[in-house]
Amino acid sequence: MEFFGDWSVVSVLMHRVAVVNAVSDKVAVILTQDFGGLDPYLMTKLVRVFRARCGEVLVARGFKVEDTLALFDRVLAQGFRKVLVVDPYLHLPNDPRKYWLGTAVTAGVRKLIHSGAEVAVFNRVSKFGTRAPEGGTFHHHSIHILVRLSKGRTGIKAELVKHPMKPYTVTYFRPEDLLNPPTARRTLLEWLGDH
């Protein structure tokens, strides 16, 4: 499953997913960024809200494509069953003819999925358009569930762009829904399961 789009929304969702999953299991977060990307104050707030166990979230940072690939293997070797991959294509070149370099990253994500791990990818919009995630054509075809997130007038817009059995659909939710426990309203994952 992949979430991409407005990075301010995608990033908050990533923090929430990490903490919510830490309530029931240990979670690995593979973060491919030179600096930033993880807000410790937001994580601490969400840990309190969801009553998570802080020690159950492993954060590993990759500073280049090779680091990210090595982290995929390390997470597999340590037996993590829940893996969040954040911004995996950040270090791809700006030349679309060199996007083949992202194939190794996509292969690493696929290896995690085929090992039986639950994998969620949090990605940016492609440098070469607004409709697809970063990572190129092979990546786009490898991901089975694709959700685009954007800010709208009525809140956050979630578009189910790709799903093996469900049609394109849209839902809206309030930004504060990302920072609070689920209410009687359906969560984003419940919405995905219904369609």
C-alpha cells in the first residue's frame, strides 16, 4: 500500500501509522532523507494519545539509495513484520532517463512484501508530473494499492487511485482526524477495505 501526495499530509499520516502499529507489534521505519522527516514531538504526542510503547518503533535512516537497500535487508534479517518505507526515491537523479536506478528500490520494497511483511510506502509526487508517485513506471505498476492525499477546501482529500479490485473513489476527512484516536467515523483504512 502506498500513500503519496501533499507531503505535509503524508508525513503526519506516516507518524500516525507508525505509532498505531506500535501498539500491537514492533514497527520498522525506513526513512530516506538527509535531515528531518521525523518529528519527535508529534511522535511523543501520538504515543500518549494511542498509548503506544515507544520502544517498539525502530527508525533507520538511509542517506543514499545504497543505504536504503541495505536497510531493507537488515529489517528482514531482524524479523520485522510491519515496515514503513518513507520517501524511498528521494535520491533519484533529476533526469527521467536515469530513473532505472529506482528499480533496485522497488525490488527491495517487493522483497519486503513477498517476505510476508506488511509494508506501507509514504512517497512524494513525481518530479515529472502531479498525477503519479515518485519512483517511475516500474514502481507505479508494482504497488497494488495507491492513495493520493491532498489538502482541499473541505479537509483532506484521499483518492483511491489504484486498487486490484476496487474502482477509483474519493473521500474527505478532517486534518485533526490524523491526530486523534478513531471515532465512530470510519478510518482511512476502513474506507479502503469497504471499496
